[in-house]
Amino acid sequence: MKNSDSVPRSDDSRGDTETEQTLSTQNGSNSAADKKHDNKADKKRKKHNLWPLKACIITFFLAAAVNAASEVVLEDSQLWWASILTVVILLLGVIFDVIGTAATSCDVGPFLSMASRKVKGAKLAVKFAQKSDVVSSVCNDIVGDVCGIVSGVCAAAIAAQAVRMTQLQPVWNFVISVVIYAVISTLTITLKAVGKRIAVNKANNIIFGVAKILSIFRKEG
């Protein structure tokens, strides 16, 4: 009887040992998976932390290049040409401001559903929605600031041409310059305010439209 009782005990102990080994193996694999996940998260965090520096460098060189080009183009230019260029730059700034605002307001869910159905442009829309902070920084900050600089140069060119054409007293020349700057600033702020409202209400449509246009020039995997 003693021998028969001792056999189950040895089997139970062997089973417990095997169970412990299995659990330790699973825990080891889980910890390895967690480490990989943490490493990927750290890499993404480091990459994200470098974005402000990249944005600073991009803005500096882009602003310098565009400002220099606009100075050359607007030098001794006609009033009508400076006015057209001002309107184009102003609208460009508003359009990019709308895209940047829409990126932060859109919902990624519908894009994921469309991407699973292989809808053209959906994958790019998902990337825009997931990286909304970068899209907003590029559109609202970088492009928006550059357009603001160029519109200021255009305003100065318009004011100079207007003063040259009117040939009034210095006081009136000052008034003309102030009015021109005020009109351009008011148009910029008003159009951006209207654009932001549209961007919030139609965020998904705007982002998907942009993604669909860009997907023409980009092969989706």
C-alpha cells in the first residue's frame, strides 16, 4: 500500500515541475515580446522628439528661399502682378491651414475600414490621421508661416507701387501703406477663421480628398 501511494505523489511532483517549466518559458517569451515592444516604442519616441529640430531647419531654409524668390519676382513689379501674387499666396496659406486643422479633427476609423477594402487613397489617409501632429505642424506652422512672410513682402510691394502711382504727401503715403497692410491681414485672418470651421465640420472628407489626390503620384502597397 505504501508503494502504491508513493507513485501518484511522484507523478504529481513531476507534473508540477513541467507546469512550472512551461509557465517560466511562457513568461520568458512574454518578457522578450514586451522588451521588443518597449524598444519599438522608444525608437518612435526618439524619432518624434527630433521632429521640432527638423521643422526648425526646414522652416529656416524654406522661408529664406521663398522670401528671396519673392523679393526678386516683386522687384519693380507692376501693381496688378503684386496683387495677383498676394491673393495666390493668401489662398495657399488658407488651404494648407484647412488641411492641417482637418488632420487633427478627423476620425481614423472610416479610413481603416476603407483601407481594408482597398479603396484608393485610404492607406495614405490613415497615415495622415495617425500622424496628425506632424501634418498639422507642416501645414499650419511651416507652410503657414512661410505664406505669412511672403504675403508681407507682397503687401510691401503693393504699398510701394501704390505710393509711387499716387505721388501724394508723405502723410497720405503712410496712410495708404497702413490701409494695405490692414486689408491683407484682415483677409488672411477672416479666411483662415472660415477655413478652420469648414475643416472641423468636414475633416474626414478633406483628408480623404487630399490623400486621394496625392495617391495619384504615390504607389500604395
